[in-house]
Amino acid sequence: MKRAPARLGLLERARLWLDEPQPIARLGFLRAAIPLVVLGFLSSRLVHADDWLSPVGFRVPYLGGNDWRQPLYLPAVPAPVAWAIAVALVLAGICLAAGLFTRPAAALFTFLLVYVALADRLEAFTVSKLAPMLSLALLVSPSGARYGIDAWRQARRHPDAPAPTHVSGGVIRFFQVLLVVMYSGAGIAKLRGGWLSSDVLWSHLHDDYQTSVAWLLMRTLPQGAWQGLQILTLAFEVGAPLWFALRWTRRPAFYVGLGMHAMIGLMFGPVVWFGLLMGVLLIGSYASWFVVPQTRR
């Protein structure tokens, strides 16, 4: 990023940073990967759509509309409708990932993700809560302008038009800031929750989410190593705004974060989809692999 002149004020510097063009490959990667990870997370529910969204399965009863514990209630839908929602959700996600009818697919995907998250709030996890916001960001961005079927068809219709290599920085900055805020918020919560005074990570390895990889590492590494990893995780998350803001710490922070998400996915069973989603956001937001000269076509 070019340095803003010293005479510029803070707001002007922020505007220049926000508007700085970013490689469109970042956006293409996020568009292709996010829907697939979300669908992977929802797959165990989608294959039982009638049990998930219709009266066939367990439903939290309606509490009358005046109970603070139930600010919103969405009634169950008939089983055929539940299956139609599941099919539409899968098709919309696949079309969005492939860049086919990108905006309509993103709009439908966003709407259905909001619906399923609210329809069964007991099953709403971090991935299903983040997914509608991420899909909405893809909807309002030019995510189908490159690396998709829509872009391929556009190139066939206009073969002489140069392919875009960069996109306005605002959409990529959204993903970057979101990721750093999530890291920092999680780190502050851990700091206030006793991560410095207890063996939280070591105890998590013995929980219900334990995998064979976690069992093997737990048997191989000394207990003190887990305390070190716990402190490293805390330092990484609490200081994430600083690590990713500074040019010379950004790359080490990127690989520490990628390693952290890989370990989460390998050691904590069903949390693999959360680890994958965060890894996708980290790669799309901060990996230097996508950086190309603005003059390249």
C-alpha cells in the first residue's frame, strides 16, 4: 500500500486506505469458497430437511409472543416445502460458488441462510450466523466479474474487453476488518475468561469433540507445550489489529492464524467447518498469493 502524504488528515488517510484497489482474485476466491464451506456445514441438516424445518422433527413450542426468551418465532413448514428450501439452498450456493447468475444466486442464498438460521435457532452455530452476512457482502460486491461462469460468458460476448484485475478496496476491507475484529473480540473474551490462569486448551482436548489427531498429539506433546500454544493463541488474537496492520508482522500473523485454524479443524471434530470458514476468510483477506500488478490483464 502506498503511504499517504504526511499532510493528509486521519479521515483522508482512512478513505485512501478504504478505496485502495485490491486484487479481484481475492474476491473470486471468497465467492467460490465461502458458499461451499457453508453448505458443507449445513449438509448434516440438509439431508434431514423435513426433520429440521417441518413438524416431523422437534420444534421449540410457541410461547405466545410476549415472552422475552422468544423474540421471534417462525412456524414449521410442511415437509415438501422444507425439502424445496433445502434444494434451493444447495442450488443457490453452488451457483454462487460457480459464478453462475451470481447476483440472483447470492440474493437467494442470503435470504435462505437468514431463514434457516432463524427457523431453528437451537441449531444456529457461528458458521450459520456468519454466513448470511458474508453472502450479503458477496451480493453487493462485483463478485461475479471474474473467475466464474458469468465472467466467462461476458468474455465470450466481448472478447476485446480487458478482464478486470482489481476491485474497489471497500469490499475486501470489509472481510479484512471483520476477521481482525473477530480475532480481537475472541482474544479479549479469552483474556477475561481465565486463559492465563488455567489449562483451558488442555482440557478441551479431552472433550466430546476430541479426534484421533487430538488424541495422538495429546499423547505425544508434553502438557507444557499446550500451555505455550494457549499463550500464543491469546497473544495472536488479542493483538490481531496490530499484527495485521503492520507490514512486517502481517505475514507471520497470517501463517500463525492459518496454523491455528488447521489445528482447530483437525483436533475438534465438528468444528472443522468453522476452522475452514475462518481459514478461507484469512486466505482471501490477507494471503499475498493474490497480489498482482495493476497493469496485468
